[in-house]
Amino acid sequence: MKKARVVKLIGGLYSFKDLKTKEVFEGYARGKLRKIRVEKDSSFNKNVTMSTKKDVKDIVLSPKVGDIVHYEFESDQYMITEVLPRQNELIRPDIANIDQVLLVFSAVSPDFSFNLLDKFLVILGYNVLKPIILVTKIDLIDEESLIKLKESLNYYKPFYDIYYVNSKARVGIDTLDDIFEGKITILAGQTGAGKSTFLNALRPELALKTQEISESLGRGKHTTRHSELFEYGGGYICDTPGFSKVDFEFHDATMIKNYFLDFKKYSDDCKFGYSCQHISEPDCMVKSKVASGDILKSRYESYLNFVDILKTRKEKF
């Protein structure tokens, strides 16, 4: 059986690269893939409600970019005949078997959003994906403001790798050379932060379409229309449509604290230990560290905001 990796999807037409010959073919997914029965422990069995129980069920299965698939040549065309078990997957965007996510945020235009950064970090933590923080447009911000931004971001350094680049002048691009090998890396982050410009800096021959920031809206318009894997640095890198408007995939507000790695450092010393939600409990070490400045105030504000979002969200069962 021939194996390939899906590298592109546009309007139902898949491009997939044979794992042995490295040839790229175009074809469609066989119709019987559309609905399959999955067991409780299948990598395709996902819960989208508050229920934690998984049952045998029928699902609609379509190959995603990043999938490893079996394919055949039949009826004068190439057909994907099977999708192999996934290491992981995202729903929006539809992409599978991701190794790491490059979170692209601009230093200015649009302004850096710590709340959005924290939201991405929680969502990636939930999906067991490694985040790497990339700050772009460092040429458009004055030196004093850039120093202040770096000082705030230094708080994240014990937990996440951080890089700073000027994509148009390719400043700082060489510092990223070693992070792509053998991995599928996807780009995510602020709308208008320069993801396509960054990809063009890595692979100028792609000449990906970019769009300037809207003066009236203060943000960019996302120009990527489909997901596609590009070879780079011994691995693949992907710009993905729809990954600037992300939402929490779980419904239990008590889970949020599990993805604030800086909170976990102190939670054992809370009066109620792991059970502490760091909100109204007495003798909470996390709240104490926020007051003393050991935990960034904006981090705690993000945490309270996310808890409130989940508590007020309409529950799905």
C-alpha cells in the first residue's frame, strides 16, 4: 500500500507527497471515507461537549493537510483510500500531525496583545502542542517601547522560546534555522502580524500575497485562503486560514489553571493545593505572587477573563 502525506487542500482536491519516492500527486478522497465507525480509543474519536465519556460512534472523516494516507491509482485518477491514525489534529484550521506552533505577534501595527497570546498558549497547551513565540515588525517600533516589550516577554522565557524578527529585511531570520528540521510547524497568532511576510522571508520564491494593516480597523486582513505545507529547513511549515480567531475547545472552567505553567509553579503551596482555583480561596500562593509581582499581573487578568468566558458560555452536553 502506497503512503503519502497530504500537503495541500483546495476545494476537495488534495495534493499528497509519496513518503518514499517524494513525488507529489493530486487526487480526491474515496467516497467511503466520508462516514466511518470509530472505536472509543480511536485517534479520530473526539469529544466536542462537556461529556468526558467516549462511545463507539459514526463520524464524517475527511483527510486533512498533514495526514498520512494510503492512496491508489484507480479509474484514471489518484484516490486517497485510508487516513492513518493521527498524532493530533485541529478543527479550525483543519490540519493534523502538528509538532509545533509558531505564534506570530507584531511588536506594533497591530499592537502586541498579551491577552491573545495567553489565550493561544492555553489552547495549545490543551492540544499538547509546543508553542514558539515570534515577534515581528521590530523595525516599526521605537527602541524604548521595544525594550519595554522585551522586558515583559522575558517573563515567558522560562516556559517558551521567543524570537524577534524584521521579516522584510530578514533580520533575525537566521536565528530560527534549527527549529524546523523533522517537524511540521504551523503559523498562528494575531491577524495582520505578518505571517505571510515571514513565510516570504523564509521562502522568497513563494511570493505569498500580503495585505497592509487597515487604518480604520487597526488590524490586518487575513490573506491565506487554504492550508498548505511548504518544505523548509528539513521539515514543513504551514500558514493556516482561520487560526487567528481561536476558541477554547473545552467547557470546564476549572481546567484553565492547568495551562498556566507559571501558576503550577506555586499552586502546591496554596492552602487547598491543586484544588485551589486562585480566585476566591484564602491563603492562595498564586494570588500572593501576583501581588508581589512574581506573577505578571496581565497573566492573572487573562486567567480571570478566560474563566469568566467559560463560566458564561452556554454548555453543550
